[in-house]
Amino acid sequence: MPEVHIPAMLRELTGGRSTVEAAGATIREVIEDLERRWPGIRDRLIDGGRLRPNLAVAVDGEVSPLGLREAVEPSSEVHFVAAIKGGV
Amino acid sequence: MSDREYAVVGTRPVRHDGADKVTGRALYGADFQAAALLHGYILRSPHAHARILRIDTSKAMVLAGVKAVVTAADFPQGPDRMVDLGDGDVPLSYVRGNLLASGKALYRGHAVAAVAAVSRHIAEEAAGLIEVEYEPLPCVLTAPDAMQEGAPLLHEDLKTRELGEPTDRASNVADHLRFAMGDIDAGLAAADVVVEREFRTATVHQGYIEPHAATALWNNDGRVLVWCSTQGAFVVRDVTACVLDIPVSRVKVTPMEIGGGFGGKIPVYLEPVAALLSRKTGRPVKIVMSRKDVFEGSGPTPGSYIRVKIGVRNDGRITAAQAYLAYEAGANPGSMVVPGAMCIFAAYDIANVVIDCYDVVVNKPSTAAYRAPGATNAAFAAETVVDEIAEKLAIDPIEFRLRNAAKEGTRRADGPKYRRIGCVEVLETMKRHPHYNTPLEGPNRGRGVAVGFWFNIGFPSSCNLSVNADGTVNLVEGSTDIGGTRTSIAMQAAEVLGIAAEDVNPSVADTDSIGYTFATGGSRTTFATGWAAWEAAQDVMRQLKERAAKLWDADAASVTAEAGVFRSGDKVLTFRELAARLDETGGPVVGRGAVNPKGVGGSFSGCIADVEVDPETGKVSVLRFTSVQDVGKAIHPSYVEGQMQGGSVQGIGWALNEEYYMSPEGTMLNSSFLDYRMPTALDLPMIDTAIVEVQNPGHPFGVRGVGEANIVPPPAAIANAIYRAAGVRMRRLPMNPPAVMEAIWKQRD
């Protein structure tokens, strides 16, 4: 199953765990699986059917422009990170 | 490393827009002219913090030549909502409130009302006739002061978000976020040496040479037409539509040439106001900021307070790192403290990290992005501590960094593991560079080094190509060209097409004429719009092979193309010959590219600085400076070097001179280029560059993006050089003569 890295600010929802496994073929499915096991985490990640404002998802170290629709493999590493825009 | 040879990529053709720019024919924002044009002027708050009790525009309205006056009351009034307008999600009320103050003025220079008149002088005179009754309030100007219990509150309804959760606590702290990895206590306990220091950096401005300028016409058909200087025409379109509560399809933005932006021309300040004035008058209205307006009314980068604590073993391995960052957001939340926090230890492989960051509103202009936003402040702190530790351990500062350098597979404190990166290659290039290996002789002289990181970004881009009968290709794209990107984009298309860069004619289109393209920012343009050009060129080549096959009555799959020559068996056509025969094979060939790419490659930059400190005056002179950066692939090396030099000079400005010098009442006292000292060519030596090319596997040509990482390390490198020249550790920016003298005197005491 994909390995999900839990941001420091959400670890109170996962009993302090910094990494958990979650089933799913897309980020949306992974979050739904997280929600089944750690209720409340979905609302911290999703707002209005999309990733929360200023949040992005990285799969295997690469920030995805597809957000919740991004596909994941069983071997994937998933991170929820701050969305970055830029300056020049 | 990059080892592939290309025909066009990596060469140095003359830029396509060069002739217009060097002959003065290029048209910038303020150059726009139209029949019946009116001129706008914006009245700004003289107070850093004040309640606006009353605005009376009646005297202004009766002045001869005045055609309209607008205030915040002229904006559509509706419920507040979150909007993403190019720089993250923000409440619409903040966007409108920054364009024209509503209820409170939150900084000196905050726009309060605007006038349109037949001349700028009449508009300015009329603005002076607008009566605004203020109730001045105490102001707060730094993050530490604004975080104090009992500090004056800018937004009474602003409640702190604590570790991602809303709270009921009203304060000037908009957000407190944390990144954590490993066990910080165990990491610090395992250290032989622990160094903890605190740092302050000043508010600085991007200092683009061209002030903001915009013209708007609210046409009789209900469409709003805008001509302006911007980093993102689509951002202007979306903000204007959102603020005025009209569909985006009703707004057409034509980007003029742009005289610099560096992140400061992503936000919108003038266009919706000009549009409101145009709606009232039925005429086009142009507003051009003065330099004082730019300093006081547009977004600088945050001043900051940072604490850094790093633990290290005697063998030179970092065991733990901790940071506290509080950045001034200015009048509204959104200080770029989060990217600063994500970058602060990004150059190192550290198992145990905790980073707390605070986004704090203060009575200064709402801050904007500035070249690797947030990262320069952070690197000044972290890289100064790293240098101090290396010295304590008697390890060469580059060698110390190499022992701890991030590499592929290293996990950053914010979570993800790096893909292929070039941090080690940058450090090794610095270590063997002639600059680093040339002894620095003479009294009061010192050498410093530092490294820095910036993520770079992707985001959507569009590009269209059309083949001309003479074998040239017209390229249309949506990225405003700040640093030669017309050419770097055209070169990527030319490489695929097998033609010369000069045979591609690039142009930047208005928002009706090209698909959505995100702003020129985040070092994304050569990466993402270049990718769109690559894709469009692939589309053209696919069609041209089909056309050749038609001419030859062959299977398209049998047609090959290399270096601008199409072949199938013994049949041969050059690109130019085939382009001349499009009509007989089906008509025009138009290629399209539209991308929202993954594969962004972060960039590391390092620099070596030699300085001399005058022990009598504290003046720091830069004797020699070398910038090193992993750029992935340098599409046009001259423009890459230009970016590295430009970022370095700006970083030197942060280091030695630049700051918003504020009165206690919140007035910027140096709001002109005479008093806000940016370094010029007269102040600096030639900035040497060393391009490192560790290909980004996520881009067709290996591009990473080059515009930002180079500004990150210079202040720290110069601080470290000053230490070696004068024996004082500088922990506040700018390190101007008074600051250096104060440090020297303290040391003597």
C-alpha cells in the first residue's frame, strides 16, 4: 500500500504516527482510506472537493498538478506539502 | 551532468526582442496611448494605521477637468469568499481592501481613493481636495512587536490558525505552522557542539526599474480591456474579473513589455481601479505609479526575525536543526514564511528537524513575492550558523557543507525526498573554482561562502506554433518576457523543429489569443512554457511528416526528420521546402502545446564573496564575487548567466544597503532611489558565474529554472566574509556602515 507521510500538524489525528499506510489508486482514495482509520483527517486535507487552499500533494517526491486525481502505486510515497508559487 | 549536444539549445543567439529594446521602440506599461485617454491618480493614506471615518469627494469632483472619483464603496459589495488569484488562496475582502482601503488604512501609502481627469496634474490636484477624516491608531511595524500580547490589532476579525486549526484567538499572527522530522531532543543530545543565534532582516523592495502602470477601458459592450505591466496577464484578468464581479471572459488583458518584476508584479494594484474609473467616465483611464507610490503602495518582501539552533558532532555531521521564523506579512496575511521554513535547512541531510513559522501582519504594505520568496531571509540565518560551526570545528566551510549536503534520496524537513538534485555538484564546483583557490591577501579582507535552495514551480502554460510558407515559424505564448524568455522558449521549439532560433518568431499574446498561462514567476517560464513549446513543436513535426508522406505517397511512419530535413527512402525535403508546399497537402500547419507539468526540478545555488571592510567607516566593498548554480540545462547560457548575476546583485543589495527605513509612526523615510540604495555597476565588481548542469529528468531538455535560487546565498556569504575581514558576526540585515561599525565597536569594548 502507498506510504503516507503525515505532516507534523496532523499527527495528533494519527496517534503521533508520522507515516501510515493507506489503500487507494488515487490520492482521493488514499485520503478516504485515511479517513476510515483516522476520522477527521479528510477535512484537514480536503475543502470543497479539492485539496485545501495552499496545500499540495507530492507523490514520490514530485508535486502533482492533478491533486486528488493523481494516481498512486502500491510502492508510492505520498506527502502533503505547502503549495509554493514564486517570485521571478 | 548534462552531456547531450544540441543544435540550438545551449547556444547564444541574439534575443528576438533585442532591437526594439535597445532602440527604445519597445512599448512598456506607461507608453500606452489611446484616444480620449484620461489620467488617474491614487490618493494614499498618510497614516500607517487609521480608521477611515469619512471620505468627502465633492470638492474634487467639481474641479475643472475631473471626470470621476472612486472609493472602495464603488466595488461590488457582496459576501466575502476565498479566491485563488495567482499567489495562493486569500479572502476577496483582502484583495479589494488592498486596492482601495475600506474602513481602515493599514499602512502608510494604502490607496484610499482614485481620481480620473484630463491630465495627471489635475488628477493629483483633485486628489488633494478629497477630504478624508482619519482616526489615527497605534501602529506596529515588526513581527516580534506585532506578536506581543496587547499589540495593536490590524484586523479585528483575524483569528490565528494554530498548526492548521482555526482558533478563537484574535491576534496579528495569521498562521503558525510546524515542520518536524525525527527526534529533535535526541539529535541535540547527540551533538558535541550546539550553536543557537538570532537574526533580523529588513523589509526590502524588488526595485524593478519600471513602476506599475495600467490602462483600462470599460467598453460599451461590457468588456473590460486592460493594457499593463505585469508578470501574469491571466492573473490580472482573473483578479480584475473577480474584484469587479464579472466573468473572466469579459476581461481582456494585453501585457505590455515589462521593466522588471522579480515577483512584485504578480499582485494587482491598479487595473480594477482604472476599470472602475473607466466605467464611470466611458473613457480609457491610465494610472502610473511614481517611485514613491511603488515603495509605499506595492508589495516589498517581508522583514523577519529568525532563530536557528544547530547541533553537530565533532566529525562534522549535523545531528539536529531547529528554527523559529516570524515574517512580516505586511497589512494582510501571506508573508512567504512557509517557503522560507521549507528552504531553511534544504541544503542539508539532517535527520532531526523542527521548524516553527509564523505569518504576522504589521502596518507595512502587503508583502509580495521577491525572487525565491522567503528563502533569502532563512538562508542568511542558517548559513551564518553553519559557517560559525565549521569554524568551531576547524573544517573548511565548503567541506563542512559537503559532509552534510542533501542529495538524491535526502528527505527535506517538509517531507518529500529529493529526486535528482545538484547540491553536491554546486559545492564541488565552488571548491575547485579558481576564485576559492586564489589566496585573498591584504588587511581587512575576508572571504565567505554560502549555499541556498529554491523549489521552482510548474503550473499551466500554453503555446501555439504556425508554419509560414518561407520556412519560418510564428510562436505565440502567454508568458510575459522578463529575462529573455521569448528566446529561451523559441529555442526549445527550434530544437525540435530542426531550424534556427532566428527562424522562430516569438510573441507574447493577450489573454484572448492564447490558452491560460500562469504568471512569469517561480522560475517556471523556460521550464513550463518551454515545455509547451516543445509539445507544440512535436505536434508540428507530426503534421509535417504526414504532409511529406502525402507528397511522396508514402506511409507517414516511414518519414524521419533530423536537423530540419525530412526523409523517406530516397526522398528528401528540407523544412523550408516542405513549408512552401502546405497548401497542396491540406493547408496550414498549426501546432499546439498546453501543459500543466510535473517534473519540476529544484535548484541549488552557491556563492563565493570577497570583501574588504573599512575599519574606520564600516563600509563593506565587494572585491570579487562568484555565483554557482545548478540550472539543469542552460537553454541560452547568456541569459542564465544574466539571471545569476542579477540575483547575486540583488542579494548583495539585501546584504549591504537595502531596507525600508521606517519612522516610529510607520512612514518610510527613504522612498526614492536616491535614499533607497540599490547597488549599481559602479558599486560592484564583475559577477563571475559558473553554470552547473545536473539535468532535471522531469523536463525534455533537463531544464530546472534559474531565476531565483541565486539570490538566496549572497547575504550569508557576505556576512561570513565580513566576519573573516573584521572579526564580527553580523546577524542583522542590512550590514550597512553604521551596523558594521556598531559591531566593531562592541567587539572592541
